[in-house]
Amino acid sequence: MPLDGAREDENAPPWFGLRVKSFDDDALRARSRRTIERFVSTLVDAADGLPDGFVATFPKVTDPAQVASFAETLSGLESSLGL
């Protein structure tokens, strides 16, 4: 994984991550959840855990329920991956 080499050589920034689509509608919410699950699962498998400095950015929040849904998604992912 290219990220591994950059982080080992200290060429990577101190933080990195993923910016997902908003949760404005059901289709975007489903797409964002799939993206988060695939990206984080792959990262955790490759790095044997979640590397320091990982950030998930959640843009264009228009309703507090979107934040609750995003938090629920992340919590479920943490549980399923043992983080």
C-alpha cells in the first residue's frame, strides 16, 4: 500500500483520511457507508489496525440526524473491526 511507504519514510502528513459524500438522501448515505466500510476495512487489514492520524471528514451537514447516522456508522465499523 503506497501509504505505508510514505508513512514509514515520514513523507506523509501527520494526518490523512477520507472525505465521504454527505448523508443528504438515502442514495448518498448508502454510498458513503459503503465507501467508509471499504476504505477503513482495507486500511485496517493492511496496517494491522487503524494508523495514527486517520481522519474521516463528514461534509455538508444539514441536519443533526445526519451526524447521528454518521456516528452510528462509525461506531458499528469500530465494533466490527475490533477498534
